[in-house]
Amino acid sequence: MDDLELRLVRSFTVVAEHRHFGRAAAELHLTQSSLSRQIVRLEQQVGARLLDRTPQGTRLTEAGEAFLALAADVLRSAAAATARARAVARPSRITVGYTGNLIVTPAVRALRHRHPDADVRTLHLKWDDARAALLENRVDAAIVRLPLPSTGLHVTVLRDEPRVLLIPSDHRLAGKESVTLDDIADEPLPRASDAEWDAFWRVDPRPDGRPAPDGPFISAIEDKIELVASGQAVAIVPAGSATPTGLRPDLTTVPLADVEPSHVALATRAGDRNRLVAAFRKCAEAGLTS
């Protein structure tokens, strides 16, 4: 194991994915014979047979199944370690991620002003991709809406945002000064795959213990908006999210009176020593708190 080569581990995971040496060799830009030699070398290093060739293709041995379970983690950890070392060695670059339609411009502009020689980039992230993007070193800081799993991260709340109800313009509650959870007790709300996010944004369970009515599962904000506009569900959203009510005359929002506000936060990797990350934190705390 002291001599385990990551290049060989990578080749093994590609073969395991395709279950076919020919297709794996094509993806890796290798000849099949060269790939076969790599796998044999890896098996020698591991001390166990990992793959068996069959007339139908290639299958994992029991040892191969066990090895594959951790091989992907080994590759991800190696990539993250490399990226983190490069970030420390070259602290003149930072990528700031942001989710939804959160605005990071004031903090990014301030950072560029303070560090004119730095390469400051921005990257839009899916609502559920911020943590992975940070831990995989695709971004160095992210402006997000909570909840967000914080293991391995440093999370600072920047500001609170009231939550409002997004409904069709012709909904029975449209035009009211405010509504309560009782007013939407029987209204279905779109569901998300992330349990913590789903519970917060659907207020599930309700304070009295009742479950929130289930709407369809969604994976994109655009799908949620279309569900609401078509009358299939209502949605609880942050007041500062600039929902498409201004772009879509068929949608409107109503203040939701009896729920805690949502939170906009800055997330970075725990223990990150990049000086630009520390500088951006100061810019965010000064420019993104209202």
C-alpha cells in the first residue's frame, strides 16, 4: 500500500464504471493492453484480484467491490489536497460562489479594489451544490442561504431575510397584508431531496406537529416556480430572493407572519489559510449584511 499509484486507482475506477476494458481504455486514451497492464500492477500493489473478465464484459471481484467503495474517496481527497496546496502556494486567486440570485457584487468589487493584483472570480452554484463545491475546491468562499451542512466548513450568518409566500396572482390569498401557516394548512408545497432544507423551507412539521402537505419533488428553482404559477402548489421563499413576480405577472408574494426568518451566510472551508479568503470575509461582513 505504500507504493499505491493514484494513476492506477483512477484507471481501475473507470473500468469499474464501464464494466468493459475497451470502453474504459477509450475514455482513458490508452490501448487495452496498456490498461490491462495497469490493472495487473494495481492488483499486485493491493495484493488481491480486483477484476474478472467474462464473455459479457468485466465484473468486480468481492475484493474489487470492497476496494471501489473507497477508491473514489481516495481520488477526491488527493485532488482536494492538491488544490488546497496550490491555493496556499498561490494566494493570488480566489473563486467566490453564490447560490440562487444572491448578489455578491459589492463584496467582490471591494475585494478587487483592496487587492488589484488578485485574480477574483465568481461562479454561480446550484442551491444544493455549495458544500460540495467548497470541499472539492471548486470555490473558496460561497454566499448561500441556510440551512447548509456545516461539517468541514466555517459558516458566518451575514443577515436575516423574512420568508414570504409565493402564490399565483389569482390565488385566494393574493393581496392580503399577511398570511399565517394556518391559512395554508392544506396547500401542498414542493419538496426537495435534502431533508434539512426541505424541513426548513416547508416548515415541516408545523408548530402544532402536523406535517406540511406534500407537493411534487423538485430539483431546480425554475421547476418550483412553474408549479406555483400553474396552481399545483404554493411555496415559501425568502423575501429578498427577487422572485420572478416582477417578470411574471401571474405570480405574487404575501408576507408570512408566523415563521422565523431565513438566513444569508458566508461559507468557507474550515481552516483555510488563503489570505484572500480572510479578506473576502471582511468584505462580505461589510458589504453583504443588509
